[in-house]
Amino acid sequence: MSQRKIPVMIPLLGEEEAQAAADAVRSGWVAQGPRVARFEQEFAATVGAGHGVAVSSCTTGLHLALVLLEVGPGDEVIVPSLSFIATANAVRYVGATPIFADVDLATGNLTVETIDAVRTPRTRAVIAVHQGGVPFDTAALRKAADGWGVGLVEDAACAAGSTAYGQPAGTGAAIAAWSFHPRKLITTGEGGMVTVDDAERAGRLRRLREHGMNVSAADRHASAQPVLEAYLETAYNYRMTDIQAAVGLVQLGRLAGLVAQRRELAARYQELLAGIDGLVPVRDPAYGQTNYQSFWVLLNPEYGTGRDEALAELAARGVSARRGIMAAHLEPAYADVTPGPLPVTERLTRDSLILPLHHALTADDQDYIVGILRELAGGRA
């Protein structure tokens, strides 16, 4: 057993984050308050959106996005099966039916063609994922959704810092949901954000995350006069705390540097992996740049070693790689769903693996990891 340990991901958290969280605690305002408001504004500006609404997770953000679009029982929502299961689960939260579409082999993303192949008169919305930070073709999918008359929700859980057509991935999105889980580039521990360009939609999202109140708790407490709130609709408790937002503000300041570093590391991986038969690393699409939230490689048959065997060998030598992105339709939770053919999805989830990529990864670590992968090429261990 190797004594070397290379984790797949390490969040970059330091003294600044600790100090910011401590300052929030000492302020006496630890629930949703002024730091959340500032984080919303700064995050929205960073991703090119008009308004940000902080929530408890990206999953709750996706849920609220579908509530906002008034999706419900009898409706269908097209989603990729190749995604973390929360993407499909959000559809079931509103009583609608998830319809699984296949993805592009190179990007792992939905395309106009794969969506259109499963679209029906009952389709009310599409949730398209910027998978692993690789942006989908925003121009093509947004135009198609408008033409079909369906809502497009962008699952941007992994996409902070990615670009499409020279702009941040969130620019121009009608509704996008983001994640600040520790596996993402920037983290608040748990937490998420919904971004929109429409002020009225932003206002309703703020009510929906806070029990349907017509005035926020922060505004009530800030008022010099008693405020008698009203509850306008049945809603949820999906708030972010000021402690989380304080950490998020520090993390947001690190984003550009983190993206630059990860892109350098990814380029070095690509260079080192070049020439290994049957191994195909993820790359930027023609229309954008990925933040490389995840760096995955696809193992084709000519590689000679299966994905699970490769994972086991890496683990035995201290490298904490991961299986490729899951396919929701293969999980027990969706055993009652019979999707159409999803050959690319099943190939990617079966034959891809995610390599370590984070701020603490060294050139020596990369050389070690790639050395193992070279040994495994052609089935040689």
C-alpha cells in the first residue's frame, strides 16, 4: 500500500475565511443579513447576471427555478441523466416528470439535437448542466428553448469562472443555479445561488426562499418601526446564513486566480497525457473555456485497462481518483423510469474517471499520476 496520498479535491480555505466567519459571529448577525445581500450583488456581477438570490444549496435553487416557471404535475422537464442526481430530483420535487436526454461525448452536455429527440408537447422546461465546469453551447440552447417556448434552467453548479462566447457562463441566462459545495471552486460549506436578470423574478425568488414573506427578516429587524409581515404563498426555508456569505465573499475574491491555476494544471495534464492510446482528456469546447472544476479522462477500448481496474490501481498507489459523472437513470431511485437509448451517457459514466485537480496539486503529483496511467495503458499493470 502506497504511503503517498493525493486527494481528488481540496477546498482552498485559509485564515481570511476564518476571520470573516468570526467577524460575522461577533457582529451578532448570523442569519441571512447584510453579508448575504453583499454576496448576492458581488456574485451576480462576477457571473454577468442582473440579480443574485442566495439559497441553501444549488438543489434548492433548482427547485425554486422550477417553482418560478410554474412547472408541476403533468409537465415534463428534460434533463441529462449524466449529472449529479439533484438535477433530476428537482423535477420530482414539483411533481413533474424528468425526461432523460443523451449528451455530447466531448463535453458531457446536452445539445439541441439530444433535447429535441425527446421533446414532446408536455415539455415545459429543460435543465441544462454546464457539466464539470465545461460550458454547454449557451447560444444554441437558449435560442432553441425560446423557439420551442419552453423554460431553460441552467444548472451552473460547477460553472463559476467558466466562459461561453467570451462571457461568464451566467451572462444572459434567464435562470441559473449555482453551488458552493466544497467540491466546487469556491465554497461556503453548503450553499447556493440563483441568478436572474428580471427584477420581478428576483423578488419572488426572495419570497420563495423565506416562507413567502413580503418583507425579509433582515428588513424587519432594520426598521425603526414595527413591521407586520404577510405570507403571500406557501413557500420554503431555503436561506443562506451571513456566516456562509462572509466566507463566500472571501472565496469570490479568489475565483479568478483559482481558475487560472486550474487551467494551467489542466493544460499540463493534457500535455503529459498526449500520446497514451485510448485515453482522451476533457478539453475546452470551441465556443468557451472551462474552469476545470473536474478533470476527467475517457478510457476507450484500446486503452486496455477498464475504468474500475484503473481506479483500484490508482487508489492502491495513494491517488484518490473518482468514477466519472453518475447517470441518474441507472440509480435505484429512478428504477421506475424507462428512458430511451442513452448510449453516450452510459459510455461516459462507465468508462471515464476524474483525476485529482486542486490548488495544492504539484507537478510531481501530476507526473506520478500520469506515470501510473501510462503503466496501465495496454492492460499493463
